[in-house]
Amino acid sequence: MSAPLGVVLVGTDTAGRAWADRIASRRDLTAVRTVDTAIDAAAFTGAEAAIVAGPVATRAAAATAALEAGLAVLVEPPLAFTTAEARAVFETAGRRGRPVAIARPDRHAAWHRALTGLVRAGRIGPITHVSVVDGRVHDGPGVDRQARFAQLAGAGAHHLDALCALVGGEPASVMARLTAAPWSGFAHGSTSEVIVAMADGLRVHYHGSLTATHAESTVWVDGMAGVLWTDRRRIWWRPRRVPRFLPLPLLLWRPSDGVSEVLDAFVAAATAGGGGETAPGDHLRAVALLEAAIASDAGGRVVPVASAGPAGGAHAPAARGASS
């Protein structure tokens, strides 16, 4: 067995601590050090790879510094608040010839693979509507209640990316409302209400909250031939004109939250010595969707996703009523 890959972990927030636990659980990874933020090569000495978490506003700079130091990089999404920042990271990866990957565990999770397989197999026919509700109870220590766009830039970024992969389309425009209840203690954005219009006319409705009364996560996919529904543990199917849902067995789907698959692929890329990702369009679209949602909230209007970035003028990530 080869020596474990030495990793510098950037970020001591909730996401960073979760990655630290994952590193400690694997034989092919070893933690060299953990730092709050890292923007120079000194932080990366003695390592072959870096996992970047921490505040979203610092991730692009930390990833760039790690790439400049010759490390392979895995970044907690979102990579940045703007497509300009994200694009610069991928350009650095290409110039330095080192791989940069964005962690997308939801795409590899058992529920997502199973649901996507059923949709692709035509179990419910052409999709007509998608609705998602994700409620979390974040009232413990370690939660940054001053973070901008706390829900959307955290769990929301994962969910919207996975939903676009599920429906297999291009996001065309977005309408978003990001709020925080006065009693929640969050400065802004503990709740996200987002409607994504896909290029083919499909609408995806998303509601995510960090201050729910109880934890829940559901995905509802309507099609012309039926409905699929999941709570991320089991999947139910209701054929058209059938009055009740039928549970689908999960025996053929290996349970997984997707993180192990993400790390497997990253270790393989880091040890293979491959070059940087030269076609990061899918990752840039995810950042463009986030950027457009933030602009929509700030302006109270529908924002085309294609305009989120240098081509249409970068939207400053400022929120209504949020402190800078």
C-alpha cells in the first residue's frame, strides 16, 4: 500500500470539522495541518493536497494559493460568490497543471443516484415539476450566524447543484428571496426561497431553512406518467391514476452520503499527477446560479443565470438588510 496523501485542511468552521473527521477515517489520507485561512505557500509545505472549506469569500484565494504551491485541491462548494473568481481558480489549475475538484457529495449519494436512474429510465415520463424542501435545526454552538447567505451558500449550494444534475438541464433564470426571522439570531439568509427556470421551461422550486422546527428533506418530482418522492432514505413511486404511493426497494442501491466517492476520485486524481481541469463549465454554472440568486434577492427581480459573471457584469454579493 502506498503512503497516505498528505493533506492541508483549510477551514475550521462546521464544514472544515466535517472534512477533518473524514480525513481521520481514511487510510489513504493523513492530515499535515489545519489552518483557518491560507493565502501563501508556507501553509502548504510538506503536503501533496489541500481540502479547502472555511468562509466562501476566502475559498478562491486559498485554492489559488494551494495550486500555486503545486498541490491538488478539493474545494467545498460553492467555490466562490462570483464566476470571475471561480474562473480564475480553474485558469490557475490549468497553468500549474494540477487538478482542482469541487466536492459534490449529493450527486454521488445513494438517494440521488437512485432517483436519477429512475427518472432517466422514464419511470414517470417527461418531468413537469420539481419541488424540494430542506429544513434543518441549527441552534447549537459553532454555527456562524453572521455569515452572508448562510443557507444558500451552505446546504443550498449542494442542493441546487444536485437538482440541476437530476433534471439534466441548463438553468436559464432564477428568482430568489433570502430572509432571516428576527428571532433566529442570523444576520441574513437563514431561509432561501428559490425558483429556477430551466432552459427547457421546467421550473424547480426550492425552500431551504436553517431554523426549521424539525429536520426534514424531501424531493418531489412530477412527471407526465407519475410521481417520485424521496426523503433521502427511501423512494416512493405513484404511477399516474394510482391513488397511493408505492415504496421502492433500496436493496440494489448501496447506502452512501457521497463523500467517500468524492474523496476516492480526488485521491486518484491527486496521485495520478494529472493536469488541471480545462473544461470547468459545469462548476462555473453552479457558481453562476448562486451569483444570480444573490442578485435576484438584492434586486427583487428575476435574473438570467447567463448574465451572472463577467459577460453580463458581475453582481456584487450584497444582500438586503445584511451587514458587510
